[in-house]
Amino acid sequence: MARRKAPKGTRRIQRLARSEGTPLVLVSRAALRSQLRRFRKALPRVVPYYAIKANSHPEILKTMVAEGASFDVASAAEMKAVLAAGAKPAEIIFANTVKSPEALKLAAARGVDLMTFDSEYELDKIAEYSPGARVLVRIAVPNIGSMVELGLKFGVDPSDAISLLIKAFKMGLRPAGVSFHVGSQCLRGENYIEALEITAIIARDAQLKQLPFEILDIGGGFPVLTTGDDDPFDSMAEVVAGELDRLFEPHVRVIAEPGRFIAGPAATLITSVVGKAIRENKHWYYLDDGLYGTLSGQVFDHAKFDFKTLRQGRTRLCSLAGPTCDSFDIIARGVQMPELEIGDIVYVERIGAYSTVSATTFNGMPPAKVVMVP
């Protein structure tokens, strides 16, 4: 069996695990800034609205505010969080197409007036509780090949977009354009091409009918792989940038809702081995975090991760499990690890998105502590 080389940068993991305890999530401010700047460089025409559903930790929001980012929120609580972090109402889009009356009242009271919709019933609510709001109609577009197909739940048929924008205008709202989402973890550039071509047809029709088309929201879905070294973002962004310039006039403001792309690479989970057994003729290691905690993204987000350890030596096939009493809480059944002892560290990189936000406290297990690092 091959011997594992000691990973780079493990001294900080060891030091913080000792001083802070585990489970522990390290979030790098430098990585957050780097991803935001990378997005802006690759898509210079697109204004990023950080989708805080990916990771809403207050210090992440403050970092994004300091970098001049805008924000995508999906609830009253998320709206309050970004405003508390210092964001301005004009820098927020309320991009949930199913909003409660209370959330719409809050948006009106706090001056958040840009939002999405995808039904007549939602327009009725917006007109009643956020009168005069600017609205984007969310259309259904191909989600083929994306890890999570959001088109199953959201979006109107593109052929209905214009009639809904006209209805919005008649209700005293301000139709502003179109939004779409190609699906989470989109690895197929054709999804963006098809969505942009569909939207360009709607934009031309809006112009003929003298409807405003000021904003195009291309949503999220920008991929961040959690295993391996391949990174499809730059090639995909090049395609998107070219299509935007080809299909839309310069006066159309283009925004996007990257969440995973910004937060995903910025965090590392550090866990400790708290139990050990031999089952199925192989070692099982029980960690102090699992599927009910920071690794919840394996369940809700279909995420896959690489599991690494600080211990070196000959590796063998083993299983990893979480600390709860539920047998569902099995993290991985076939990973290569050297033989571990109680207290040894197992860590996971690129786990910043859809992890701590979906963690629970099942069995009374506390969530992982979050520590911001430079």
C-alpha cells in the first residue's frame, strides 16, 4: 500500500484543534475575497449578489459587505442578517418566489424593493404588502445535468413571462426584467446558453410591447467541485460572458446569485475520532461530526467530499460514521485511511457551502464551532 504524504498547512489544523476543540469549521476570509474577485474578473459585466443561503455566518456577511458585494436573500431572517451586517437595501434582492406576507411587509418597511415572482398569486401578495416593488419574473429553463434541478419547483413557462409582466404593471408594480436558475452545481454550459437565448426572446418581446427590461438575473449554479482538482468555472464563465455580450444591449444590468461559488472553497471542517470498531472485516471510525451536522450537505446537497487525516502510514479501506445514535449517520463506507486512534484528526476541505447552515442538533450534539481565519 502507498504511504500518504503529510498534507500542507496541517500545523494550523493541529494548533486550532487543540486550542478550540472539535468539531471545528475554519473559514478563510482570504478565500472568500479571492472567490468574489475571481467571479468579478471572469464575468466583468455581472454584479454578484451573494446568496447567503449557502452560508450566512455573520462574519462572512461582514466580509462580503467590506468587499462591496450585494446580497440575495430568501427570508425575513436573511434580510435582517444582511442589513445588520451593513448592507444597504438597494444592494439586496428578495429572490424567493414564495414569500410570506410578513416578509413582504418587512421588505417594504426596510426599503428592499427588488424581488422575484413566478405566479399570479405571488404578484397579488407583492402588490398588497410591498406596493410599488420592482419585480423580475422567474422563468423555467433547462436544468439538465445540474446536481440539483430547481426547475422542478420554480419558474413559469417562458411563454407566460410577458403576460405576467404586463399584469404586474397593471397592479402598480414595476416590471424590471427576468430571472432564471440553471440548477445547482451546473456542469453543463449549454444550460446557460439555452437560458440566455430564451431570455433574449422575452427581452425583444418586452421591447415591442414597451415594457421595461432593465435587469437580467442569471441566478446561481456556478460549480465548485468538492473533490478532485478539475475546476470548470473559468471555461463556463467565458461562454456566459460571450453570450451576454452577443444577446443583450449594454444598458441591461446583469446580476447573478453566487453562493456556493464564494463560500464553498473557503472552509475546512476538523473532526476528531471519538469511537472505533471493527465491522464488516474493516475498521469503522466514529467522528464527532456527521450527517446531522456539518456533513449534512451529503444528504441535502448531494455533496461528495475527500476525507483526510493528519496521521501518516499505510492505508486501508475503512468506514466513517457520525456520533449520533441513528444508523443513517454513516458518512462513508469505503475510504482509505491509515489506522486511526481515538483523538486523531479527520478533516474535510472545501466544505463552506450548505454545511453549517443545514446542520442540526439531533441527539443534543452541538454544532461545530466556527472560527474565522485570515
